[in-house]
Amino acid sequence: MLHTLWASTPAPGEELDPNTVTPGVIGFALTFLVAVAVVLLVIDMVRRIRRINHRAAVNERLDAEEAAAAEQDD
């Protein structure tokens, strides 16, 4: 198995063709699409976290109003 790996790797003195070892346009496009997807996911996550925090603040305010109303009724 190891002999097969050694046979398939080029010798250090051999020149590599830059067209076969670079990702090219397809690699750039895929990397760009992944970056765009990550940015969109982060924006969506921030929006959801803000919504949750706002709902929690509203619920706390409503609970405080209900507690104050219950104290006035007693």
C-alpha cells in the first residue's frame, strides 16, 4: 500500500503544471458560494437572536405588569 503511494507522488525535482494544481475558476466559484452562504446564515442567525431577545423583553414587561396588577387587586 505504501509503495503505491510513493510511486504516485512526483519526485521533488519534477516541475508541476500550474493548470493542474490550482483550483481555477471552479474552485473560486465554489469558495465564493460557500462564503456567501455563510454570510447569509450569519445574518439569519443574528435576526433570529434579536427576535428572541425582543420577545423575552416583552414577556418580562408583561409579567411585571401582571404582577403589579395582581398586587393592586389584593
